[in-house]
Amino acid sequence: MSGCTPPQAEVNSKVFDTLCTEYLEAMSRSPNRDRLLNQWIPLRSLLPEIHMDLKPWFRPPPELLANRPQTPTAAIAKLLAGNQRLLTSTAECACDELYPHSPPKQTPFGIVLGCSDARAPLELVFDAEPNQLFVVRVAGNVLGDECLGSIEYALYNFQESLRVLVVLGHTGCGAVTAAVRTYLSPKRAAGIAFSRSLRSVVNHILVAVRSAALSMEQVWGIDIHQQPGYPEALVELAVALNAAMTAYQLKLELKAHDLKEPEVVYGVIDLVTSRVVGPPDMESVALSPAPNDPSELVGLGVQLARSHAVTKHMNLIRGPFAGDSTTQG
Ligand SMILES: [Zn+2]
């Protein structure tokens, strides 16, 4: 496809149209069609200036959320219709190399380990094109043997193109929430992680949850767990620590294999704002370098325990615990 270089705005427009076809279909059937279209069309006309706006996709109206196939047959038909739309849109390209005799060489510049959560599709989160990211998705973005094996496969086969390895957690992660509930209510653990496989996912995350709980106690005192909103705060902190710990583990793996690249980074995507943030800063769009040693992880936990992203879940009327002598994480 190297000979195909349409203007960037045109490319963006095609991608945008493909992504939003279902959104427009849903709107056309909506009783609020006119209101929704009035919101949508101005955004569409701004495309060349704003690149690609995914806001309607990340925060769809209830009408779109209700638009789900009701039977397996309908679900399969929906998938195939999507592939047909893809074929139709690519057929519009005037490129002479539309039907190459072999698939392009796989040349991802990044590996991304993320959660399977349907609201956090990694290529779309980073607005990446096909063949740019080698993606591994598993609940809680935990680093099990198969995930690590997939990443090692990429490391050894795509060394020429790989430059970065990303671990991406997300706010409100169900797997992390299950681990927090297990930690806070051990007697109910069997009901929360009801199968051996599910317990395996939860067990991977429990270390981050325990570390998050210790950080909260260090900063806010040992009775902080009694505070309303504490479980939500613990999930928020554990999501970031879980990503950071996995990034640290992967950095050790690269070291063990004597690989200086790719650089290992981590972050958290906020499912409300679509923003990828790099802890401990939970506000700016960023990815953070993997911690170098366990002490950095401890410091990160303390910083995050003080952060607004965590404390916003609790109605704290006191300052940080007087016994907390940590000044820098
Ligand atoms: Zn998740």
C-alpha cells in the first residue's frame, strides 16, 4: 500500500465514517434523531482540523448501547456486515497494490498489554492503524504465562520495528474490583472468584491490591478502611499499581533476555474522559516509565494514595496521617 497516499484528512474521514456507521444507524432509528444529528453534524464538519473525534464512540448515547444483537445469528450477521463495510471502504482506494500477492510483513512499533474490557479497545485508544501495535488483551492486564509468551514472541520476531512496550490499565476495571472485593472480604472470595481460572486472574492482582491497601494505611492511618468510599479508592489505586507492577516485571524480563529495547512504559485510561494518564500524575495525557526497583513501586503507592484521583472517592476531613514521614515517592 506504499503507493497509496491520499490526503490525511481524507484518510481520517474514511476511518471516521467506518467507525461511526453504526452510531449513525442507531441515531437514524432513535426517537431523538434530530437532536442527536444536530450534535453530531457540527463535529463531523470539523474533521480536517480536529483529526478524529472519538467522543461519540467512547460515550455513546443510550440508544446505541441498546443496539445489540438479540440472537447468535444476528451477532454473526453484524460481524460479517462490519467486515463487508471494511471491504467496501478499502475498495474505494485507488491504490494499484490493493490486492498484493502476500500479506504485508508484520512490523509493529509497539506491544500493548491491556485489559479485555470491551470499553478499552487498545488500537482505538491510541488511534493506531493495522500493523502498528502487537496487542495482548487479558482481564486485568495480568502477566500470565501465555501473555508473557506472546510478548516474548513479539520481542524476538519484531526487534527491527519494536520501540515501546506499554502496559495499560483502565479505571473501573472489573478484574481489579474482584481482587479488591476478595481482599476486603476473604470469606466471600469463593463466590467472587468462583472458578480456578478466575481465581488465577484475581491472584495475579492481589499483590497490587495489598500494596495499595498498605499505601492507604501509611498515608491516612490504619482505620482508613472504615471510610465510606474506601473500596472505590482502593480500586483506583490498585489499577495504577497493577499496571506499574506488571511494567516492572516486564522490564525485568527484558533485562533477563539482555534486550535494551523496547522501552517499557505504563499508564491508565480513564473510561470517562478517554484520557491515558501516566501515574502518579493522573491528569495529563502521558505514559510513565516502568519502575526500576521495588522501592519506586512503594513510593508510587504513597504518592497515589495522596492523589485526588484516589481521595475523590472518600469524604476525608483530615490531612494525611501524622505518622507518615514519607515525603517523596
Ligand atoms: Zn479491566
